[in-house]
Amino acid sequence: MLEQDRNERLMQVGPETPMGKLMRRYWHPIAAASEFEDIETKPVRLMGEDLVLYKDRSDTYGLVDRHCPHRRADLSYGFVEDCGLRCNYHGWLFDEKGDCIHQPYEDTIDPESKLRGQVKVKAYKVQELAGLLFAYMGPEPAPLVPNWEPFTWKNGFVRIVFTEVPCNWFQCQENSIDPVHFEWMHDNWSIRLGGKTGPYTPKHLKVDFKEFEYGYSYHRVKEDTDENNPLWTVGRNCLWPNMLFTGEHFEYRVPIDDETTLSVGWFFNRVPKEKEPFEQKSIPSWVSPVKDEETGRWITSHVMNQDFVAWVGQGEQADRTQEHLGRSDKGVAMIRKQFFDDMEAIERGEDPMATIRDEKLNECIELPIIGKEVFVNGMTTEEIVNGDGQLSNVMKRFAFQVGQPDHIKQAFEDATGIKQED
């Protein structure tokens, strides 16, 4: 069990909270770059702050306070100029640094712009990488946006999926260091959801957890594997501070506020060798639903949708004072301790875990990846279609989240030659 005050410290992400200060030391994905092919502004709520994301006519991104400092109008209804975002109420114009660079009437009657020099809107940094738009809300100097190895892979078809999940981000991230849940939440539950009572999947016999430079890894042996299996020798990754990485995709758990999480999935599929070279001009995205419109029940047909059920089932904020951890939860205890250590570290003026500042290192941050050679070298269409392993299966069906739009299915088929099930 966890004491109430420590439980609250793990969950609260407001600007003046210990965890809020810590999480503001990292870059967080908040949108897809392709969204701005059709829009100029997007309202965003991040760690309890209401903001607006925009792309101006010079292709510069900005992230500023939702409300204009003049009369508090909603800047998400503003419009972009060659430089900056203009309030639609009285025309005040702000650049990506938050400086007011034009006040039409005030500048007319006061050429020295005295008022303009006194006005500034809250602004945060934005950077594009791998089709995602990342925001940084912390102190300077800002670290680098981690350029994870899969972001550098070629000949891939990538999709980005967003979902708003009505619960605290930390119970979502604890899922990232929990290998045994795969046996029950995904494998065995899927058997039951399919109308069968068995046989159940091979059970876990052994799990282990290790710290490495960019987070923690989890390792497992099941009845159908041994310690020579990559699931034990390589493992999967709980990346810091709020990610799961399993080989072909990243899952980010971004705090919207203390009761809501933005799930961001980045999914990579290497196109068949016959389709290379392939260059994706624009990375598509969509918002995946969480509930069945007819029944009002949570959707359970896809892998991450099943996870959402577990997260939300703990309540908007999990009450860890009532829990009873078992031996399989060693990884959960490890990451909790690391977060408390990191909160203390930043109070001492130190960088927290997995802060990237080395530009040479950041050209490509290598990770332990099961099946890396397939992602790097690819497979033929015949190997994909006739294969029965995980890497072939993820090409045949997008099993992670429900609701893939038809135009993205078609784009995948055009890129790969493979018709994919939703």
C-alpha cells in the first residue's frame, strides 16, 4: 500500500506540484503535424493548462495560452499571419515566444508602442519529429527531443492514433511495466470475449525487471518459452517518463490534467521489400473511440482498448492506499521509487532520468528491440503473408486500436500491397 500523500504526489501534475515540475522537464507529443494540413489552430489542454497550438504562414509552430491577455478572448478562434497568431476579437498579434508584436489600434495612436511592450502571453516550445508535434513546458535550457531509433527507420508506413482516456496518467504508465497483464487482459480475455472458455494461453513462469539508461525493461519466461527467448534476453521497454515501447510502436501517456490522459500511439510498419524504396509524404492520424455508441460500454476488441478498460476501472485517480502488490509488481514499485528520486533530483538542480542533451547521441538513440533486423531489413510480401509470427500479424491486422479510417486503410494498402483488417 502507498500512503495518501505519496499517492497524490505521483498523480498531481499542476505547475507547482512536484510531479508537475518533473514532467515539465520532458517533451510531450500533443498533436500530429499532418493535422495542420487542414487546420491553423488546435485547442490543447496539457498538464492542467489550457493552451492553443498553431502553425503560422511561415510554417512556424507556436503553443500559447488559450486566452488573450487583452480581454481574455479564446485564441483557438484566432487566425494566423506570416508570423504568429492574431486574436479575432481586437487583432492583437502574438509570436511563438509569446511577445505581442502588433496591437492595431494601440499602435496607431501610440507609435512608440508602450502598451505592446508591457504585454506578453504564456508560450511554450514546440518541435516536430517523426510526424509528431512535441511540447516543452519546463525551464531552460531545454533538453533535446529524444530521437528514438525507430524514428530513423526508412521504408516505413507510420500511423498516429490519439485517444482521450478519463483517468490519471500514472495508472496508465504503470501498465507499461506489467508483463503479466498480457497473459490475462489480452490473451485470455480475448479468448473469452471470442465466446470460448479455453484453452488459455501459456502462463508466466518467471518475470524480471532491469533499469537501463532510458527507463526500465521487463523480461519474462512463459510455459512455451525459455531463457533463450528474446522476451527474456532482450525484453520490452518502459521508457521514461511516460512511454511503452514494444518494438514496432510507441505508446505515450500524456497528462491532460489530474483526471484525464491523452494516449498517443506511434505505429511503424516496414513495407515489403518489393515496395521499396518508399517515402511517406505525410503521416496520417485519427482519434480512436473508447466506447460503443449503441451500448455505452467500453470497446474491448483491440489491444489498447482493453488496456483502457483496466486503467479507467481503477477510477479517475487510483487509490493506491487500498492496493496489495504481489511479486509480479516489482517493476511497478521500481518506477514509483524512480519518480520520487527524480522529484528530489530536480529540487537539487539535477537532471532527471533519461534527459537527452548530447546532440551526437541524439542522432539515433538505440534501444533493445526484439526483431530489429526485420524492421531494418524488411520482409518480402510472401514472408509477411505466410508468416505466423507477431511481425507478420501486425501487418495483416491493425489490432491495437479501433476505428481506423478507410482512407488510412487504403493508404496502407497502396504502400504495402497488403489489405489490412481493422
